[in-house]
Amino acid sequence: MNHNQLQGLLETLALSVVSHPESVTVREMPTANEQEINFHFLVNKEDMGRMIGKNGQMAKAIRTIAQGAGKQLGKRVKINIEEF
């Protein structure tokens, strides 16, 4: 798995959860640490609750999947979810 595949996986996960898939953006953000990958999710305000989930379960699940995939790359993955 490479960075682009990981980003595609995260986009697929986000698109499967939201009501406004046309509004979803997932970007890899620059980091100072080479052992870390940061992804920034930008979702519609109405979808923020779906992305986070009840008691944060959806966000936690997405982070768990991202971290597992990141281990294949030998990197730690961080996820940031914001609304617009």
C-alpha cells in the first residue's frame, strides 16, 4: 500500500458514511516528521455527526483502519475531521 492508496481508502470510507459525498475532501497534509502522515477530512456541516458517529465510534474506526494501513508503510497516521 502506498500513500495514494491509503488516501483512496480513506476517501472511500468517508464517502460511504456521509449524505453529501460531493462535499467530501481528503487531503494529505505536510508534516515535519517523516514517520508520520496527516490526513485532513473536510465534510459538509450536516455530515459531521455521521463522520464522528455516536460516542465517536465512526471516527475511532476510521482512525483504527488508517493506523493499521499506515503500519504497512512504517508510518503513524493521524486523522483530522473538520466541517465547512
